[in-house]
Amino acid sequence: MKTYIAGHRGMVGSAILRRMEAASGPDDRIATRTHAELDLTDQAAVRDFLQTEKPDQVILAAAKVGGIHANNSYPAEFIYENLMMEANVVHQSYAAGVRKLLFLGSSCIYPKLAPQPMPEDALLTGPLEPTNEPYAIAKITGIKLCESYNRQYGTDYRSVMPTNLYGPGDNFHPENSHVLPALMRRFHEAVESGTPEVTIWGTGTPRREFLHVDDMAEASLFVLDLDRETYDANTEPMLSHINVGTGTDVSILDLARMVAEVTGYTGRIETDPSKPDGTPRKLMDVSRLAAMGWEARISLREGVEETYRWFLDNVAALRA
């Protein structure tokens, strides 16, 4: 089996690569390319690469990602780059005869006021959260690309929708990162500088679900390796994506308190209601995946502690 992992240097892609390398047999091969070697927004380059490599399966983990600030600041880049990567990789995979493909999406595909926990059939039932609508639309398009090629060409292209991910390899940029790594860096630097108070965006009341990236890698390969009969029996042609999460959530303020404890910060934690909260709650309904036989195993506290140890080992490089 030859597998191409698109986005192998990202947080999720690198976790999938580690897991595949650990489990690979002598005849298994993994193809990877850096962004400098292959620009996935370049249609001709993607076509030439896939026609040359001829992988048996493709894992599309490449994406332009970021938190509320990044999504608000760069909406054109978020929709354009993600749409181009998805369209190029999915279509050129089909053209190259790729048998199986796994597309990694995001929980932001669901309406802002979706029922909680959010089931797969909540897709396209209401308006999206405005702060990340361009990114969400791109990810919805990725799902529909896979479904459309399956319907028209009989391909076996699958989609998994993770909740908020975190772990080793995360983006800890002070402005463009997601909430958990952003909090980790801020509290770590507050400890270093002796800052008596840390202010977090919003009211602190929104609730979020967090999944460790190693759990996501395991779930992704679990779904990819399912026989087609089992996968099709648990999905629908027009609703083929699968939620991946823990089934539990936490308020942003409680998350901040947990990160403060792990980093050793003992100062005050304040909220800033003038900043956007985003979606009030985002909890995934993971019953479909549980029925197939997979559940998350890494607790939030355990995962935060492990991620902070990784952060400490790599803090100099991250700051650079």
C-alpha cells in the first residue's frame, strides 16, 4: 500500500505520519512533500505529482488554519487556499486512479446555533458562525467534493470532522493560534514575566470540546481502514462525513484555569467581553463513530500536561 499524506508537517498530518510509520509493514510506502516541494494550490503541480506517484490512498490533512483573530483578519486567504487545495487534491486523485481518500474537515462546518451535541445531519441547517464562515464554507465544499465523486464515479472518498484539536506540533503564534495553545503561551510568558493578571478574550462562558491530536490520528486511520460495507452502513451518500471528538466539553474560563494550573500561573484571570466569543457551544455528537467501535482515550488534563511538556522542549524554536 502506498499512501500520500498531504500536510505531513502540520500538527495532524505529522501525528498521522508518526502513527503510520510505527505500524507500516515492509511493503508499505508513504509519500510526502513539503509546501516548498509541492504547492497544493497549483493544479498542474498536483496533477503531475499524483500522476507520477500513483498512490493507492491519499490523506488530505493539509489546510490553512487559525483562530478567531486569523479567520477575521484573512478571510480571503482562508477560503481561497483551502478551496484550491481540496479541489486540486480530490480531482487529481480521481484522475490518477486513487482508490481511497480521507478528507479532514472541522467542526466549524455546523451552524452557529446547531443542536448540542451536534449530529452529522445538522450540516447546512442554519447560518454559520460569521467569524469563520469562509473557512467553514471551504470545509463544507471538501465534504461535498468527496460525496460528489463517490456518487458520480464510485470512488471511496471519506470525510472526518474533528472538534478542536491540540497537542505536539500545534501553532503557538500569539495572534494566529487557536484558543488552547494561545492560552498556554500567554500563561507561560506571564509566569516568566511575573504578570499579576491575564485577560482572556470574550466572556469565558462559551463551551468547547478538545481532542488530542494523537487521538485524531488514531481515529482518522480507523475510519480510513474500515471496510466499505461498514462505512457505508453507518453513513449516507449525501451525509457521508463522520464526527470525531470526545463527547465532553469545558467552558473557556475553566480551560484557562486548567492551563494556568499546568503552567504554574497563580495570578488573576480576567475576561474581556468586548472581544468576540464565537459560537456559544460546540460539542460533537460522536455516537456514529462510537457505534463503529472507536472512542477517544486521552483526557483533557493529561493531554494539556503532555502538550505543555512539548511546548517547554520547543519554546525557543516556537518563539523564533
